[in-house]
Amino acid sequence: MTSNSPSNQVPSRTDWHAYFSEAIRLALAPLVLLFAGFFTSNFIISGQYTWPRTSRTLALTLTVLILSYEFVYKEQLARQASPERAKSVLLYSCVIPYLVGVLVMFILWKF
């Protein structure tokens, strides 16, 4: 059976994929990394190095690294962005929110 549908209907999936990847890059990744920076620095500052807290922190760190690499950096490279552009997106979407979370923890720890 031959389909008579036009071949220009394929971009709807591409539009959805672009919207989803931008939502991850602009909303989900910074929020997750903000909390990850906060809780990782809380673990380091507190000095309570029990196995459950250590394993949670390691799992959180691994999750953050995978999120940053797979869903932000590689997505930018898949969009034919230059490696420099992908690194700058990674900086603004992942590294800066992580450091802000660390900074918030340090400020709260001092007061």
C-alpha cells in the first residue's frame, strides 16, 4: 500500500525534539545542577562521611555528569554546533548553576 501523505510531515518530530532538548538545556539541567552543587558541597562541608551519604553523593555526581554530557553537550554537537559553542552551552547550562549551588551552600553555612 502506497501512502499519499506528503514527505514534509517529518519536521513535526524534529520540532518536538528541538523543543524537548531546549527544555532540558534551559530548565531541567540548570535546576538539577543547582541542587547537585548545593547537596554535594553540603556533604563535603558537613564531614559526615557515612556510606549511605557517600553513595548518594557518588550517584548524584554520576547522574550530573551523564546529564551534562549526554543531554547538553552531545545534543549541541548533534545540532551541528561547533565544539566551542557546545562548550559554552555546557558552561552556561551546567557549570555555572552547579557553582551557584555550591556558593549558596557556602553562604548558608557561614550564617
